[in-house]
Amino acid sequence: MAHFKVGTRSSQLAVAQTRQLVALLEQAGHQVELVTFETKGDRVLDRALHQVGGKGLFTEELERALLSDAIDMAVHSLKDLPTALPQGLVIGAYALPEDRRDVLIAKEPLDLLPPGTVLGTSSLRRAAFLRNMRRDLEVAPVRGNLQTRFRKWQEGAVDGLVLAAAGVIRMGWTERVTQYLDPEVMVPSPGQGILAVEAAIHRADVRGVLDTINDGRSEAVAVAERSVLDELGGGCQVPLGAFAEWIDVDRLRLVAQVAGVDGQIMLRETAECPAYAVEEAGRQVGRRLRDEGALKLIQTAEG
């Protein structure tokens, strides 16, 4: 069996979820060394993510290490991975899917929060969708790792937080959740809740091992969602949500929506498709959103 160096971000959450992936490899008899990196997205905390610039805020440093063979594979939250990978790299496995919804941490569920309540989020998508759902609430940017954001809430900087359920669960914080938000309304980020394991194309040995841990049903979901994103520019920090779910053993339903940053305009499209057609279904949904003006909304938000 092989010895692999597995790279990930240095945050507590990134390490925790990567250790779950490492356990799969170790169960198969491989020896694994964990290597951590601080990324640009981890270092720059004085601006909202969409203002930092670039499409690989949480991935670029790991990808350089892959291309130089400093590490053998890199583990990412799929939602942080742009759709266009650097030349020579590929997603070798979609793994360990977790609850794909967003959650609210606050004193009351979303519908019961009083006007003027300040909700914190680091996501342009969540901010736009929240403003669409509750225009009487305030949304404030909160950056940092999960522990930092939770501490800011405890200290009263904001009245509540909206986070990815997967991260909260992987940190063992489920008792802190006030509400799991409906993914048909608070549509998650493409790929949210799924881990992506990236590898170099020339490393056939690594790709062969990753084939054995790939979750095919998660891959189909991810391809459907990320095809929507790819049609609209491929970046991660955009006010777009896409959520695919299995409605039969071989059929998926996809919902995607794009909002203006102020939440006043919301574009929404849905589709159903067989498993073999998920990419084209996602692209069709993306093209319909684009025809309705989604690119203008995204470009305004990014500006």
C-alpha cells in the first residue's frame, strides 16, 4: 500500500473534515500524512470574500503544491472550488456528503426574528437570499473561521449567524443550531456539503486510489449544480444557489436561483433529468438564468 501526503487548509474545520477522508484511506491500508496550508482566503479577513478578488481564494496554494508534487492530493469543501481547475488538475473523488442545507444560529427561527435583527454571514449568496426572504432584517459581513464567527455572535457583534450545516455538523455543533433552512428557499451553494479531492492528472496512482472512494451519487449531484455555476462564470463568491437531489433511483431534480445583492430581484429555474444527463440539465438551467439577466446581477454584486 502507498504513502500519501494529503493537503488541506489549516482551519479546524478543514482539518476535521480531511481527517474523515484520511480515515477512508487508512481503512484501505494506505499510510497518510496530513499537510496544512494557509490560503489567501484565510489570511485576508478585513474584506468580504467577493471583494478580495480571484476565483481560488481557498484553493490556489494547495493546487500549486499538487502541481509540484509537494502533496499527492488536496481536500476541499467543493463549494470553495472554482469550476475551472488549473491545467493538469482534476477532481479525483467526490466524497463524504453531509447535510447540504444552511443553518441559522440565533435566539429564534428566521420567521420569528424581530425587524432590525442583524444576521452575520461571510457569503454573498446567503446575504442576497436573506434580504429577499426578510427585507426587514439587516445582514452584516462576518469573516473568519467557524470558531471566530461563533465567538462574534456570542459577544453580540451580530444577533445570529447563517452557516453551512455541513461545517457545523463536522465541528460537532449540532446542539447550537436553531433552524435548518429549507434548501428550496435558501438554495445552497453549488457543491455544498460535499468534499472534493483534487489530484494531478499525471498521477495515475493517486487517481486510481481516489476512484475507490468516489461517491457516484454525490458526483452526479455536484456535476448538475456546478454546471449551472460554470455557465454563469464559474466563481465561488456569487449570489447563486444550486441544489440537486435524487427523486428516484436514476432521476434528479435541480433548482437554481440568482439574486441581486439587495435581494429585490430573484431569478429561479428548475429542471428534472435522468442521471446520465445531469451536466446538460445544469447547463440548460444556467443558460435560462443567463437569458433572464443573471450575469448582470452577478456582475453588479461582484463590483
